Amino acid sequence: MNTIKTAYPYSLRALACAVFFGSVLSACGGGGGSGGSAATPSPTPNPGNCVVRIVADASVAAGKTAGATVQACSGLLADVSWVQDSGATVELQAARSATVAFEPAVAGSVRLRANVVLADGATASATADIAVSAAPTGSFVTVRADHSVRANTTTSLRAWPSLAGSDTVAAITWTQTAGPSVTMDTSTPRLLIFTSPQVTADTVLKFRAVMTTSSGQQDADDVSVGVEVQAARPNGYLFDATERVHPYRTASTYAGVLSRCTYDIGVYYVNSSNTNFCSTATLPLLQTEAGAGAIPSVAQVMGRVLVSHDFLGANFENFLTTQDVNGDFRRLLAGVTAIVIGSHVRPSYYTEATGAIYLDANNLWLTPAQRDVVTEVPDYRIAFANGLNFSNLGRQIRNNEYARASYPTTSRSSRATADLISDLGSLLYHELAHASDYFSPADRAVNPALSVYANVAPREAALSLPSDALAFQYPLQSSEMKALAQVLYQGATATAQQKAYSATDIGRLFAADRASDDYAYSVSGSGNSREDLAMLFEEFMMSYRHGIVFDYAYTDLILDGQTAQQVLVRWGERGRIGEASIKPRLKLVLARVAPWIDLSAVDRLPAPILMTPGVSWEGNRVISPVFGVSASSLRAGTPASAPRSVSEDLQGRRRH
């Protein structure tokens, strides 16, 4: 995607603050205690000039989640860093966020310290002590996890039951116990989704999940979400909201300007002569730093990374070190100014306004604890297909098996760095194709006095980008598919005719043209489709480098609860980029975006395979010849092809 413009063991909350007296910093405030009361203390009057305060759990049971939020008494928090001062070691995934959560394993006491820098440069710190009692007996519920967001951010919390014996969950109910009222979406009972309110001071929202089990036992867990004040949005602001991010490498050359230039609420565009974009002298393309024609090093790439959580940077660095064996990703990254990876970035995108790519953290978690900090808010585009009479599915296949393992959100899954290639790898190929569309290897010598946008705007206006050449030389023809893509991916209202289309109708329209994916027809504000180029490049690179082919299909409308064995394909194809009409388009894209790739590789792509209409989505999985492996053995399945929700293949079509 590219765009210019997105019995109840109730916990008590203790309060702490830091007071600045001349050059002396001391902790103050606080209160709390233990017991069954669910009362929520209000901040005490600030003695002296209070700088920061902490709202934290006073106590928590081992095995449950505790949280603490640091707030500015006035003004804005510029930087936050949490450390553990004492107690059995706990894992702080969000140590650079205003709210930190952890799960203690043993009884005792944990002391946390928040070290902060205010927007005016003042520094302060405060501590909070959290008592840890013995783990609960019997069935209990834990809500993961306390976190912070900025105003007007949609976020989520999940209740995780731990069940004893044959106990099952009878019900989970949610209530809000403190803070400005929000509208709670609990249509999935174990998941709470809401949008944070506009606030004038740092605020904490509190929620409680109560679980009732089949044996009649009840347990509850409280959770907090901090809402941070953010500076006022200027006219023409580029971002609806931003989350707190920080440079992964604080000592890198451009660490001091990364956020200001690429992910700040104050970045605006009114018109071409009224912007506050950074010049490329302030933040150049990575190619400038690496040197003309050179491949950036992993260290140079990591110097351009902004993250909401440090593990995202560590996982990204490990991915580049171990999975980018051909240097493709680093060559492509030379065309960007920064890489922003955030727990609330969804969907991922590239924008020529800043020259940066913005990556959804869901593509980078490796452990359950890391996944806990990533929002479960669905991509808003999923709802665009409502009212249509068909479904469109997509999946990645290697040797007739799913190339991507299934990781249900209801399980505590882990994955290896090598497993990221199907998600993160394809995402990077896609978004970096956009970046290299605007700044191809031949177009990375920029005027340092101008912003990234001002450097590319004349070429964009002259329709001289690689995607423009693709549209001129090998245009997509189907007016029906172009109009339908505006419904599926841009949210246009479907016409009566579009609502009447069957899966067979759409398959016939799509097959007659030369797109590799119907997302190629998606057109955003400029009126020019850039997705055609990005989809071609993504699919080719996944096949060329990783042996992964893409299945696309139009099926009867999928109903709630249907499985891949029940959904019937009306038109589908595997490896469509091998079509004769598509190969010349691929060669044009590769020559402009990735000139180091041997174009003869396009001629060696495997021939596409049509699916059998009237056979299920699962029944159309084992259709490729695999030498030395019998079809019957393949049908036995692997962990990647174990029973999975067909919704994963439905949502996969709207990944970018």
C-alpha cells in the first residue's frame, strides 16, 4: 500500500510521582494497599512542581499481568525508559513506552523505575513497588496487556483463560471501571476493541474482564490503557495519529531526525509550496549514506529504524542478517529514508511524502509475549467487501503445502526468524517495490536542498515512474475490475450490478485481463495505480528467491463458520505470474526496479495451473506436480497445512 496521506483477585492502582525542587528529584505521592477493594485512587494534589507520576498495580498474583503507567503532571513526555530496580527478574517488552506490563513468575515484590525526558528537556524519574502474591489456584483469567496509545487510536485487549481440569469458559464480560467512557466492541467475547478518547492530560483508562466457568467459578482481571496527550495537529497533517516510537540505534547518524521527519503528528502537507517536509540534506535516502550504487550494510539500515518496541528492531536486524542472503532487501531499502515499525501500524504502507515505509509489527513477533503488544484491531478494509456476493481468497504455496504456518490469535504461538519470510518477506518486497517505483536505482541521486517529495513530484507529475511505463505499455483493460477494486480496496459503495456479480462472473473478468492479483486494479487519490507494479514484483520475488507461488481464487460467498473444505472455488489459478501475457510486464518491472535480477528468470517461471471449479478451496490445494513426492502423502498435511480458518486466506488478500 502506498499513500501520501492510516473469588476476584482485583488489583489496586498505586500512585507515585516525581517532584523537582531545584536540582533535587524525589519520589512522592502513592498509596494503595491490598485486599479485595476495586476502588480506583485519584491522583493526589501535586506537591511542589510535580514532573511525573506513576499509576501502577499495587499487587498482582504470580502468573497474571501487572502494569504501570508513567504520566507527565503537565506538558508532554518526550522519552520514556523503564528499568527494574529490584525483585525477581521480569520481562519488560514495552520498556520505552509510557505503559509497561509484565508477568511475574514467583511471589515477592517488584520495583520499577521510569526515567523520563519531558518535551522541554527536563528529566525526572519515579518508582513503583508492586507486590506479587502466590499464583491463583483453579481456573483464572489474565488480560494481556496493559499498554499506552495516543488519542483517537483504535486498540485491543485480549482475555486469556487458564482452565483447571475439565473446566470450560461459560462467559467473559467486560466493563470499563475508570477514565473517559469509550465504546467497547466485544463482539468477539475474549477480545475488547475500542478507540481511545481525545484527552487534555495524560489519562488512564481501566477495564475489567470477568470470566465465569462451567463449574460456576468466577475470576476477574483488571487492565489499564494509558492515553497520552499529543501536540495539536496542524492543517494538512499527514498522520491521523502516531504512536510513540524511538530510534532503534540511538547513536546512529540520523537518529535525532528520524521521528521528526517521518512519523510526527506535526508533519503536514497543504500543497506543494506549503509543507514542512525535511530536506534530503537533513534526512537523505539510504542510498546517499551507502554511496552511489553500493549495497547498504545491515548496520546502515538499522540506523534508519524507528520502533515502538525494541524487540521489533532486534527481530528485523536478525531477519536481514540471516534471510537477506542475496542482498535484495538491502538494495531495495536504499530507496527509503526510514523504516517505521509499530505495534499499531495497520495496514503497512509506503509514502513518497516522507520516503519511509511503515510496517505492521504483526509481521515481526517471535514469541507470545511479543505478540501480546501487537494490536488485534482488524484492517479496516476487510469490511469493504460486505454486500458483495462472492469472496476472494489468496494463499502462499510451496510444494502443494501452505508456505505460511497458521498462528491463530487464540493460541500462545512462537515462530522462528526463518518463518518470517512468508509474512515479512512478501511485505517488504511489496512496500519496497513502491519505494523503488518512486526512487528506482537509476533515480536516487537527489537534490539535497529539496525534500524527498519535492525531488520525486516532477517525475510523478510527468508520469515517468516505472508504474506509469507499465500502465502505458501493458495497461490493464477491464473497466469492471477497476471499478470493483474501488469497492474492495478503497471503500467505494457497491452498485447493484456489482452486488449481483457471482464468483464465476468475476473469475471470467479477471482471467481475461493481465493482472496478477485484483489488488493491482486498486487506485488511490492520485488516479494512478501503483499496486499493479508492487503485486507483480512481490509475487515474482517470492517465487524466484523462495520457491513460493501464490494461489488466487473467487469462491461462493463465505459464511461464518465455513472451513476450507466447505468453501467452493468457482475460478482460481496458481502461479498466475507465469501467464504469457504477464511475463513482459514482469520484465519491465524488474528492469526498472531491480536491474540486478536476470530477466531470463521470468522465462523460467513455472506454468500456471487452473483450479477445478466446483471443488473446495482445500481440494484445490494439491494440484502442482512435485517430483519424488506422491500426492497422497502430500494430502496428509504438515503443520503449515493443519486445519486452519479460511478467514486467514481471506484476510491475506488485504495484507498490504
